[in-house]
Amino acid sequence: MSLIVTGTIGIDTVHTPHGSAERVLGGSCAYFAAAASHYAPTRLVGVVGDDWPEAHRKTLESFSGIDLGGLEVRSGSLTFRWGGRYFDNMNDRETLFTELGVLEEHPPEVPEHFADSRYVFLANTHPAVQLGLLEQFPDRALAVADTMDLWINIAHDDLLQLLSAVDGLVINDSEASQLTEERNAITAARRILEMGPTFVVVKKGEHGCVLVHRDGTAVGVLPAFPVEASGVVDPTGAGDSFAGGMMGHLAGSDRTDVGAIHEALAWGTVTASCTIGSFGLEGLRTVARADLDERMSAFQSAAVVGPRPAAAN
Amino acid sequence: MSLIVTGTIGIDTVHTPHGSAERVLGGSCAYFAAAASHYAPTRLVGVVGDDWPEAHRKTLESFSGIDLGGLEVRSGSLTFRWGGRYFDNMNDRETLFTELGVLEEHPPEVPEHFADSRYVFLANTHPAVQLGLLEQFPDRALAVADTMDLWINIAHDDLLQLLSAVDGLVINDSEASQLTEERNAITAARRILEMGPTFVVVKKGEHGCVLVHRDGTAVGVLPAFPVEASGVVDPTGAGDSFAGGMMGHLAGSDRTDVGAIHEALAWGTVTASCTIGSFGLEGLRTVARADLDERMSAFQSAAVVGPRPAAAN
């Protein structure tokens, strides 16, 4: 079923304790689309400037599941650029520079033939922009958004309006705490439910994720895919890849029920684990669907809870 | 199969943002034994002073699965006392006072009829004392130890000797990092394997746990049992309760293989979730085995990973 993502496409420069990558393809929309395209055809809506490297287009084109029909190259504008540095623990980072460029102008157009999209992901950008894009998909079956600390701080009212319009929110644990003033991830997620969405996924990075859904009182909890220190090369885009794997699974199976969302968390998890092993989109580019299936089996074995069926012993 | 635990029995005073408890029964050995006794008969070896409240003995006696044959009340000595205060996040705490008392004297005697114990847990105390106790169980099938930051700092050599003698170590994530100078929990656990044990369990509190075992390269990862903010009354003893549920399951099923240890993690997890809902041993005292089984089912539903068998949908 048709999946669409809107958000940022950027040129990233990343420094980690293990190395650096300069001017690689990045942005929430790029990571999401690359991840989701392994599970379902993914329409991309985003805008770059005419400084955008041809190599980055080639990279996106190498994902056969991505439809670039909504990618606008705006003449005379500059592509969004972001630079960041990860600290030794690889979990915290500082932003070295942000050049908004084209993101400060009007948002990209949604092509008319994308208006029938059923599964919509509003990757991180200004919530007013997210809301404006959302309204262009009247046939949507499921709309999910991401956000970040910046918008919680400077666009709180717009964010609350967005939350009352989407079905789901995917958010980092620190940002969920910031939005609700509640540290416990499950309780924070429940508070966000009161703001509108039907479900909330709290991403805890190396500690996994939590799902809270209005449908019943049950909570979903998953560990992260087990990755050793040597397997964490660049965490940039892990959260967007998680969302991509999750939404890709939902669109691919055309389901929006709580069981499907719970199941989709695991696909998000294994997909994100591919992203962090390389700089940029390299990990998502070189992985095949069969590798993801294999990784899912390994994850299921590692994360089995308690008594197993006799046959599995 | 016979399970024995040695460690501290204390009188705890705990302050949390939600309330206080003064002079309640505590100590690593008490929490472990109370937790483990739900799964297997548990022998306790510990020492208190003659200031030990009669009510505390009655509390321990109320656990029908605990054999108090190794509980020494030492005349003229003072019971170990600990006071702590939890911060708003309920994950960090400060120690307000520690009165070692009888812990500074010679360790308790192991009764002769306990010498045939097969499953041995050396709850947190000085590693030299742990090692001395361990040697009194020549028939052991499985010996597992816990430790803490204090011993990593001041008794490092004794700790290394202990690690070369036990089969398993159960350790907090911050302490695993301290011991190995490696932040990644899985990689830290692998470094500890090089120090001697066959397996290492890293406890991450609200973020679950990690298992690394020499037998194969597989890693085990579990989330914590989902508990809302209102369900966290007092985290004291959660780690010892986790170890108690884990070792209780292993002793109860008389298995030491990697599959059994993986399965035991979930029993440790559900058992610890009972401890944090009340002050002291109250949560472990009022829970029945049937409640633990029910909690396990809820945990399995919450933590299911990815595609489920068709029947479960």
C-alpha cells in the first residue's frame, strides 16, 4: 500500500571517535525512505538546492523502492546542511553547525499523483509544515509524525495542533520527557496520548523502544538489536531508519491495528541496526531484504522472553 | 535442587520522592532469598547483631521457602545499617549513611548440612569473603556472584580472583563499565568473560538486561517489565531480586545451560518488578507464585518480537 514520507534532505558532516564523513547524504526524509523502501514502495517529498551533489541523487536512485517524483531541486537555493560530533559514548552528540537553507523557504509541492497516499510519515521538520503537508493526503489510512526538542521549545502550539491531527507519534525518550515533564517513558507516552494520537512510540536508542496504544491497556517493550561497540560507527539517522522500517512494514502489510504496530517495532529495530554500522546511508544501501529477515531471526532468538515452546529448546 | 545465598542482611532506611521507610528489613541476601524462595527452597547464610528486630525475623520466616539454618545472631554485635535517598528520577540515589557493624567482623559460619548446596549465589559483599564462602561448597553445579563499585575500587585483586572462580557474574551496567572501561554493555560483558566467568548478566535497571555466554556467540537482550511511574515506589533490592528470580529458576529446574540462563533472565525480570512496587520485602512477601506466572504471561505479550505465530494474532 502506498507509503509517503516528507521531511528534510540534507548534506551531513559527521565526526565520531572512530572517524569522520564529510558532506554525505542525510536528513530525516532520506534515512526514512531508504529504510522503508526495503518493505514497501516509498514516495519521497523533499526539497534541496541546486548545490545538491549529483552523487546524492544517484544514491537515492539506487534504492529501487524509492519514488523520487516529489523531489524538488530548487534553483538558486541552498541545501540544508548539518554538522555534528559524537562523544566517546556514541549516545550523546553536539551540533557543530546548521545551515537551514531551503528549509527556510516554502515547503516542497506534493505531486498530484501522490495525493492518494494511504500511509503518511511526517519526518522531523516544523510542525506547521508537517500539518500543511498532512492535509494534502485526504485518503490516508495512517499518519505518523516525528518531532524534536527544537519544536517542543519554539513551536509548542503548532506541535499540539499536529498531535491532535496524527494517528501516531514516534519520539525520542528525552524529547518525550521534555514534552510531558515526565521521566518514565511509559507514563510520558500515556500523557502524549492525551494530546491526541492513537499511539506513541518512544525510542530509547541503545535501550530499545516502548509502545503505548489507546486500544487496550497493554504496553509494548522491546530491547534494541544487540550491537557491540565495534558495530556502532555512526548513529546518525537511526531514529529515522527505525521509523522507516516500522512504517514500511505497516504499509507493506496494509495493517494499522495494535498487533501490527507492535510487530512493526521489531522491523524498525533491525532496520536501525543496519544504519548505525556505517556512515550515511551506506548500511541501508548494502543490506538486502534477505539480510533483514535473517537479522530479524537473530533478534527474535536474542530477545526471547522466558519459557520457550518445547520445540525451540 | 538446593540453592544457597550468602550476603548482607541489613536494616534499611529509604527516602524517595513518594515517601520514606525507616528501619525496614533489607540487605542483598534478604532480597535475594525472598525472591528465590518463590522458585526453589533457598538456604540463607548471613549474620546480624542482637539489635536485629524480632519483626524482621518474622518477615523472613513468613517466606516458607527460606531455610534460616544459616542465620547467625551475633551477641554484642550491631546489624549492618544503610540509609539512602532516591532522586526524582528514581534511578539515581545517594547513600546517606552506612554502618557496617557486624560486616566488619568475621563472616558467618556455613552450617555443615548446607555444604552439599548445588546452586550458590554470592550476593554483594567483600570479594575475599565471597571467595572464602564459595570454597565451602565443593559440590556446586553453578556459582554466581554479584559485586559493586566499592569492591572494584578497593578490592580489585580479590575481585579478579573471585571472577576466575565463579561460573557467572551479575553486575550493574555502570559497574560493568567501571570494571572494563567500556561503555557498551555487550562489549563490557565480553571483556568480563575474559576475566574468568562462563557468563555475565549486565543489569540495566529500567532498561532491562543483557546476557553474554561463552557457549556460542549469541547474546541475550531483554527489556525490563513495563512499569509506569506510579508503580515505582522503592527500587532498593531490585537487582538482588532479579538475581534471586534468575537463580531460583535455575535451581528449581536444575539446569545450567545457556538456554536455561536466558529463560531465567525473564523470571529475574518479573520478580524484580514485584520488589519495586513497595518498600522493603513487602512486594515479594505478598506475591504468590501464580501472580508471578501471570506477570510472566503479561511480560511475554508486551515483549514479543516481530512476526508472531498465526494463532497468536
